[in-house]
Amino acid sequence: MHNDTTLTAGDAELTLQPEHGCRIASLKVGGTELLRQGEKFGAFIMVPWCGRTENGEFRNGQVTHQLPVDAPPHAIHGTGRHSVWHEAAPATETTAAHYFDLADPWPYPGRVTQTVELSPHSVKLTLSVEATGDSFPAQAGWHPWWLRNLGQGGQDVELTFSADWQEERGDNHLPNGNRIDPKPGPWDDCFGMPDGVDVTLNWPGEMRLRITSPSEWAVIYTEQPEAVCVEPQSGPPNGLNTLPRLVTPIDPLEITTEWTWHRIG
């Protein structure tokens, strides 16, 4: 259905779908699939905003813009996941680079580029958002759906992380501005990690995977039985309004994350 791009390194195999939002459709290690399968799953890109934007509205200076409300009453996860991406450089066995140009319903011109670098025991992802006209606030990040259970008779995944704070959620599902001590899960919550995102997923006796990023924000979602999400992102939900990061023609936004794994036993 899609013109997929498949990278291999050692016993790791990663499949990208450039025409389907450039999502990572599959990540297999030793033949074991780590990501939940399906059109909405795998690991998709959140850009030019992450999570929910309140009522689909954001301001740039004195101008208010309206985005499509696709998670009523909010706009969620950006437009990149619905876009067709194009090859930015010829793929190799272990690397791929793709881009798409920001367009309606996003009101500002710009270019988003993702590079993927696969190694036998890790993958490094880089996203950049460039302004090709007026400056604008933006966010970028990833939304991987990790299988809760690898389906081979083992135990469910365990998450380990240390956060300085948790963004308290209001009734509208958005951070309300209060920072609280991290609470036990289940979560659909944003955590602050000023020293960088660092979350370990452990499938006991099977696999250990560590997600790191220099960024200080991660949303962790564990409310579904099939999968858990650990989402490194450049700002909190609704950050277009509450913590805008201005992208200018001379100051692009860049975020990286590295996922490192090793098989146990």
C-alpha cells in the first residue's frame, strides 16, 4: 500500500512509511516486533505541534490562528502525520532522510526534515523545523506506541523514569500551569525532565529499551491495554500558547531522540 523504506543493521529492522506521515511502521529486533501495528500506530511524528492545542487556537504576536479541531475541542499532534514526505537524500542500508513542506491548515511556510540513523542496538532520530518565511511558534516530537506485551509468553513492560515534576492536568485535558510531584500511573501526562528525557522500558527476561533525548519534556501514556507511549517532545501540550518556541529563518527548531535496546536472555 505504501512505498516503504526499510533499514537494517545487525538484527534490527526498521520500516518507514514516507507517504503515511513518515511514521516508523515497524521496529523489529531479532524478528520481534516492538511497536503496535496498524494505520494509527507504529511511531508517528508530532509536528508542528505536540499533543493538544487548546481549542485549536494559537497566537503569533497579535495574530490568532485557528487549526482544525480533530480532538474536540482541541487540535492534536500536528499535520506532519497526515502529510506525504519526500526523500531528502538517497537512503542507505542504515540511514534515511525525508522532508515535507508546511502547508494549509498550518498558516506559515516552512520545511520539516527527519533523519533516521539505525545501528544494531539503537536508532537516532532527528527532526528539524525551518521557517522559510515569517517566524512562527512550533513544536516537534515523536509518538511511539510500544507493545505492552511482546506476545511471546513474557510479562508486560515496566516503565522506569525519574521526573522533576508532572504537569497537573485540568478538566480540559491540558496542563493547567501547576507543577506537581509525579504521581503513579496510569498516565496520560506530561513530565518535566530538565536533565533530558530518560525512560527505560523493560520487558522482563526479553528486552530492555531506553529512550533518551536532550529535550526536557515527555508525555507518557499508559491508559490502553495494548501499548504504552513515551513521547519525547520539544515542549508541553498546548505549548504553542504556554511556552512558544519561535522558529525564525536563522533559528530552526531541532530535536533528537535515541532509542537503545538490548535483548535479555
